[in-house]
Amino acid sequence: MSEVAAVRVKNLVKDFRGPFRGKKVHAVRDVSLKIAPGEVYGLIGPNGSGKSTTMKAVLGLVAPTSGSCAIFGKNSTKVDSRGEVGFLPENPYFYKHLTAAETVRFYGRLCGMRGRVLRDRIEEMLELVGLQEARDRRLKGFSKGMLQRIGLAQALVQDPRLVVLDEPTAGVDPKGSREIRDLILTLKERGITVFLCSHLLEQVQEICDRVGIIHGGVLVNEGRLDDLISLEDKTELILENASSVLMEQIRELVEVTHGVNLVSEGQARTTLESLFLRETQGASSQEGRRQRSGKSRKRIIR
Amino acid sequence: MSSPSSFFSPRRVLIIAQSTVTQLVRMKIFYFLAPVALLFLGLQFFDAIWFEGPEALMPEQELRMHKNICLGTMMLFTSLFAIVSTALLIPGDIEDRTLYTILCKPVPRLDYLAGKLLGVIVVLFIAMLVMDVLLVTTLHFRTEEKLLQTTEYMVKIGYPEREIAAGRAEIAAHGPTILLQFGVLSHFLKACVIAAVALLISTFSTSTLFTIATSVMIWIIGSFQSIARDGLFNDASFGEAPSWADKIVGTLISLVFPDFQLFEAISDAAARAEDVLYSDVGQLLGLSVVYVGIYVVLSWFVFSDKEF
Ligand SMILES: Nc1ncnc2c1ncn2[C@@H]1O[C@H](COP(=O)(O)OP(=O)(O)OP(=O)(O)O)[C@@H](O)[C@H]1O
Ligand SMILES: [Mg+2]
């Protein structure tokens, strides 16, 4: 690749030492990954597998025990690597005494923004994350999801080329979480690199180009999402208003064809996420209508 | 967008200082000025009973007492305030993880520390200014009152003109003079130094309580250091020059604990209305800058390797 990688992690090892020379915790063991500019990269793995630690190392918040991290070719331990990156930490927390608008302003100013540009940007950001109504309220009373949103606004304020999101949808309601998903897709369209980790696998599946699976501090699998999840020898067939006669015919056809097995057959289902959305959003949206008309769907996997 | 400089930037320090001031103001810390104001005003009416009778204090003594109480209160409040606010700020940011979001913007850690300390110092300055205005106002009225009473008394007894003028001058010297301001300045500078000490401790301590306790200890040792050192070494080597070992230990102590001897000397002189050399005030300023500088740099060393 001639282009310089947005994120490059090279043989990253991070050990945490317990207090009073206690036992070492190996948070990350030899992780290497490379994220190309414009890519959406998802890191997934169980709790305590080292996702947040990897991200903190990329941002220079923890120093690698060995190995190195770089953002757009600049070493993460140096301050200037942070000019073009926005970070949303897990369970973000900000100064309680500031209002939403003041918070975004503070972070904008830290990035060297000022004047008109900054004022416009604050409004733009608050609108983007849907917090205009709360712009003059102090963060003290904010709910978890609202804090997450202000965290996103803060991360994006200087229009960074790379956004690092540690569980961006944790604590956000399904509607908000869908909005964040759409936001990430918008970022992707604008060519912004996104490095995220999440436990919502459906979402990761929807938005990521590439995925890394980390377990016990080791990157156990990594690759293009399409390659990782497609089951090459299986085909899914979804029929609308299929009669039982047709179903019988299909079954017979499958039976007589050599080397084909019917793996499963049943009523097609909507996901819990879209069900929740349908119930909480009212029947007006297209999505809802589409889902309801699919009542008599049948699903066959061969 | 202007490209943010990757090393120390005064503008960024100011931004962080400003946010610290906002934070402290919104924490309603200025409310502690209310009892101080009440105390200063209350002192105004304190003398009435004392003045008459054989036990009456001399007017200068009374003014001195007023100054002593006020300056002492100012010193106590600013120093404690410096310790507590500094000890709350940085561990608070770490516990809240607010620090993550600040440090992953292009903000060098030195800028963050300097900004926090500057914010505390600005608030200290405002508080000191308010208390100083109160002190000067109450002392002014008090001095006028004493001048009036004394002149009346002296005229009644029939003192010559010259002696009345001398008596008045002596009382006026205990009023709100520039000398008094040096005393206030020394307390302010002391509070700044102790804030820097608390900053250093809060960079490696893991709890607010530890930071406060240790800073208070250093503050006390620093205040009595000269006495402690004299007691430790001069007594032992009675009449002899202190041995080189004593000297080394003494120097080490004065490195770890800031020596507030000069601060105390100047504020004492101010309260007693004795002359203070301008060169001493200059030395005091220099010493404070050096102390604050050393503690900030040490904090930076500790803080730059810190992980969160
Ligand atoms: N500051 C620290 N001190 C000591 N150990 C730590 C520290 N931070 C993380 N660890 C340990 O490192 C390991 C990885 O933690 P990390 O936060 O990276 O997990 P994670 O993948 O983000 O988990 P989760 O899904 O719960 O957010 C854990 O065992 C954790 O206990
Ligand atoms: Mg995590």
C-alpha cells in the first residue's frame, strides 16, 4: 500500500502491573493491525479482551510495553499525532458543570478552533447528535445516552480524519443507536476512517468493512467482513406467500437433487432490534410497513 | 483551522485555566468568602468594651490585633483553599475519565497541568483581592476612628502639637499601608507555592484524601521549617558551625519542603508595621516563581509517564 495507513498497530504488547508488584495482567499480547484511510474497522471480542486498551494505546493514553502505534504515520506517543483524531471513550464523562454547548466549545478550543468557525461548528455538532434542545442544560443531569451523544459531538468537533469510538452505542436507545450507525455511515461516505469496537454484532456487521476479533489480548481473526461471514456452500431463499403445496414441491426437489441438503426451514423473522423500533416508532415509517407485510414469509436455507 | 502546536502553547494553557476557573466558580467555592467577610466586619465592633478602663489596649496594639487576625485568616483560607481545590481537580478528572477526552485532543500534558494550576491561582487571586479590599476598608475605618479618639484625648490632656502629630503618625503606620499589601502578597504567594505542591502530589497520589493530608503536612513543616531546622541542628552542635552532614540534610529538607521562612518574615513585618526591604519583596517573588516552577516541572515528569 503506497498510502500511509490511518492506524497502524505493530506488535503491540501491553502489560498492566498490579499494585505493589502484584501479578502482571497481560491486556494485549502482540496485536498488529492496519487500517486504511476511509475504512470502517470494527474490533470485537469478549469483555476484558483488550479492545479498550488497544484503542488507548493508539491514542497514546497508555504507553505500549513493547511494539508501537501510529496514526497517519505519526507515533501515538507524540502529541502531534492527536491533531486529526477524535476519540469517544467507553462510558464517557465530561465536566458536569458545563452545558452541552460549552462542552463542545471547550473541546473545539482545545483543538485550536475559534471565532465564527467554532460557533457554527458547535451548532452543527449539537444538531448532528440531536442535542439542540439540551444545548444550554448542564451535563450534570444528562442521561447515559445523552452523555454518549455529547461524547460523539466532542470527538467530531475538529472534523478529524480518524474517529476512534469505544462502544459508541452503549447505553443509547435503539433509535439513537440506529442514528449513530447512520452517522458512522455518513462519516464513511465522507472518507473519514472509523475505528470502533462494539458488542452489538449486528451493527458491526452492518457498517464495518473489516473486522478484527480479539480474544485474551490476541487478535484471533481478521479480515474483510464479507469474507469472514459468508458461508460459501449455503444459500438462503426467502419466499413471500408460499403455499404449502409449493413448499412440498421444493422439499421434493431438494430431496431428489444429489448432494443438496435442506438445513433449515421456517417462518422468516424480523430482528428484535427492528421489532422494538417498529413498536416504539409508530406505524408511519416505511420500514414498519415493509415488516408488517412480510407476515407470511417463509425462509429456507439449503 | 490553525494547526495546533505540539509543544507548550500559552493559549491552550489559558483555555484550560479558564475552564478550571469556571469549574471552581460553579462549585460555589466563593461562598467561603462570606464567613470571612462576616469575621472582618465583626472585628470592627470588637474593641468597644476594651477601650475604656485600665486594661485598655494602646490604639496601635488594637490595630495590630485586627491586622493579625485578618492576615492570619487570609493565610489560612487561601492555603487551605489552594490545597483542597488542587487536590480535587486532577484526581477528579482522572476518576471521571474527563482526562481521556482532554489528553486525546492535541493537548500536551504540561499544558494541562499548567492550565489547572493557573486556574487555581487565578481563583486564589480573586479571593485574595476580595479579602484584601475587605481588610483595607475595615482597617481604614478603624484607623480613622482611632485617630479621632486619640487626637481628642491628647488635645484634652493638653499634649503639644508635635507629640500629637507623632502619635497620629504612629497610629497611621498601622493603618492600610503599602507595607500591609506586602503582607497580603506574601500570603498569596505562599498559597500559590502550596498549590503547586498539591499539584505535584496529586500527580502520583491515588486519592484526594492522601493529597490533602500530605499537602497540609508539607505546608505545616514548611511554615515551621526554620524553627525545626534550628532545633534539629543548632542545638546539637552547640556553638559550633553545623557539620557538613547537617548542612546536607538541611538542604535536602529545604528542597523537599518549601521554606516559607521569608514569607513569614515579610508578613510578620507587615503586621508589626516594621519596614520591609524592597529587595526582600523581590527575593520573595523570585523564590515563589522558582518554587512553583520546580514543582510544575516535577509534576510534569511524573505526569508524562502516567497511564489511565
Ligand atoms: N489501568 C489498568 N490497570 C490494570 N489492568 C487493566 C487496566 N486497564 C485494563 N486492564 C486489564 O486489561 C484487560 C483488558 O481490558 P480492556 O479494558 O482493554 O478490555 P475490553 O476489551 O475493552 O473489555 P470491555 O468489553 O469490558 O470493555 C482486562 O483484564 C483489564 O482488567
Ligand atoms: Mg472496553
